[in-house]
Amino acid sequence: MSELDIRAVPYDSPVAQQLVVSALADLAQRYGGGGDETPVAASEFSPPAGAFLVAYLDEVPVGCAGWRTHGGTGDVAELKRMYVSPAARGRGVARRMLSAVEDSAREHGRRRLILECGDRQPEAIALYKGSGYERIPDFGYYRDEPGVLSFGRSL
């Protein structure tokens, strides 16, 4: 793989928003609608409540993922907006992004990472299961929707 660099950026930065738009378009293609209607505020991805990361491959932004605090205890983080551009898929970028998100959440005192995804994302499901995530009760915006899959892992 060429050189991969993962950097924390503001969620509302132009590079992050360009990748988020691509992520939502990918989800819209799989599921219809706007892709993901979950309410998200940029402030949720600002330390210490969260972080947003962008992966650069040879200085070109190719992926993103963030975490935000979930629940009232302060020890759970929720993974949001995990995405790798089609041109960079199959090169280990997603696995490195997931690891970087886990490290960031852990550094900010989170002990568990949870996430929602859908059954039309087989690549994501394989990544999460292969990274030690296990099915948990559905919890988020889509908890009552058919096809939702929720996963969690202790950090």
C-alpha cells in the first residue's frame, strides 16, 4: 500500500464534508432515501466528546470515520460515518480507520465502541465481525427498522 496517513479534522471541514457526502451517497444507493437520516451535529465530533478522522492515501483523502459519545455514562462511543472511497477499497484502509477510531475513543476514556449498520453492507459487516465486534441489541435511530444490525466491542 502507498503511504496512509490518518488525521483528526473538524467534522464540518470541507474535506470531511466531501467524504460524508460520498458516504451518504453510497448508503443512498444501497438503501434509498438520503442514505442515513441519523441526526448528527459537528460539535458531537469535537474532543473530548468525539473525534472525526480522515484517511489520506498519498495525500489524497480516501476515507473517513468518527466517534461520538453515546449515553450518559461517558464510557461508550458510537462509530459514525465510516467510509472508504471505491478507489481505495480492498487495501486495508477501512481496517486502519477502524483501529484509529478505536484508539482515539480509548484515549478519551471510552471503554466500548458501538455501531449501527445495515444488512446491505456485507463488507462492513465482515470488517466488524473480523475485528471482534459482536451483535448487540439495536439501539440507534434505525433500531426499529428491518435490516438494521448493531454491533459492539470493548476497547
